[in-house]
Amino acid sequence: MNLVAYDIIIRPILTEKSSSLMEQNKYTFEVHKSANKIQIRQAVEQIFKVKVLSVNTMNVSPKPRRMGAFIGKTRSWKKAIVALPEGQRIEFFEGASV
């Protein structure tokens, strides 16, 4: 499958935990399910013009939810935590508040 950078990075994850990770120069993204670490690294470097030290990925499994008598599940998705070297930042996150 041939994915371009903007198909791989779906959206940033802005939570309390991801905000605390930003202090350690780590940024969290929702990424395409079939993207691997190498593709995620290249996409972040291309979009945000930064150097990536490491990429950690995890598959987030669906959780059960109820709507009255109906039982369903949330969607499953893939999360990537990208570490940047000291002194580099992703400006996209800096103005965001949780």
C-alpha cells in the first residue's frame, strides 16, 4: 500500500498524558492502521521538518459501549509516540491546551 505523509498522520492526540509527554519532547499522534514505524518517522520528518529519534507504536483496542439496550464497541486505532532530540519542537502542539 502506497501512503503519503498526510495519509499516515491522521491527527494529534491532546490529552493530559500526552501533554506531560511533551515536556520530555515526545509527541503523540493517531496514525494509519497499516503504517509501520519507518513510514511514521518519514511522515513526521517530512510534515513538521524535524529529526525523529524514535517511534513507539501501539494498537488501541475497542472498548464496549452501551446505548440503551444496544451494545456496541468503539473503533480500534493505532497510536504513535514520536521522540524528538533536545531543542527541536513541533509548533503545531505549542498553542494547544487540553
